Amino acid sequence: MKGQYFSFDAIIAAVIFVMALVALLSYWHSVKSYLDYQADPLSRESVRISNLLFTPPSPSPDCMEMSRLGFSLGWDDRRVNSSIVECASLRAGVSPNWLKQMLGTGYDVSITVSDLSSDIPATVAVIGGSADDVKNAKEVVKMRRLATVVNPDGSTYLAAFDLSIYTAQ
């Protein structure tokens, strides 16, 4: 009887040991992945640019006068101004380096704005590089940010800002 009880204790101890080992290895892998992500310069740049997009433009929201691109209405109101999105789409289409200059980056940038208010998301604007440019890139880091977009008439909708930072081949 005592031998059977001891073997049951050994089985339980082995199961607890394996579970603790799996938890430790899982934690180590997640920390290592996070540190690798933080060390990548392309990833750091994507975080910087995605944060920059949700600041107000400087010095004014007029597309011809701005020296730094930002989509928000103000520092206190982080909603996105749709007229700045449209203007940036037109300016980046005319001058390929305009977006890189406005964001202060050496990497190629593509921003796709999609309206999520309906069942089927519709693309509102593409700013910068096209989907083919991103697909054929050497290195790509993608990030999605959600925001409320305010139209000139005061109506709003939920939009996804898909940011792609890449190096061309």
C-alpha cells in the first residue's frame, strides 16, 4: 500500500515539474521576442511614426504650410481630421518624397486608411507607397492603429490606419 502511494506522489511531482518548466520556457521566449522587437530599428521607427500620426500638424493644418504631418484635430482631441488625410493623400501622390520629409524618416512609408463603419471595410485613402511596393519590399514592419475620423460636416466614422514601414529592394 505505501509503495503505491509513493509512486502517485512521484507522478504528481513530475507533472508539476513539467508544468513549471513549460511556464518558464514560455516566459523566456516571450521576453526574448519582445527584446528582439525593441532592438529592430524598423520596428522602433514604426512605433515613432504611428505615434506621430496622431498629433496635430505643425505649424497649421493647411497642407501647403505644414512642416510636420499629423492627423489629429488638436492635442486635447485625438480624433482625425479627414481633410488632412485627403490632402496628404494628394500631396504624397504628387511627390513621392513628401511623406518621408513630413515624417522625418529615411524609410519608405505607406499608410492605408480604411473605413470600418460598414460590414465590408472600404479604403478611404492610400498615402505613400502602394500595396505592390510593400509586397516587393526587402524588409517590412506593419502596424494598425484605430481612430475616429471627423468629416467636415461633423459626422464621424471608425477607421483603421494601416502603417507599413519598409525598405525598397
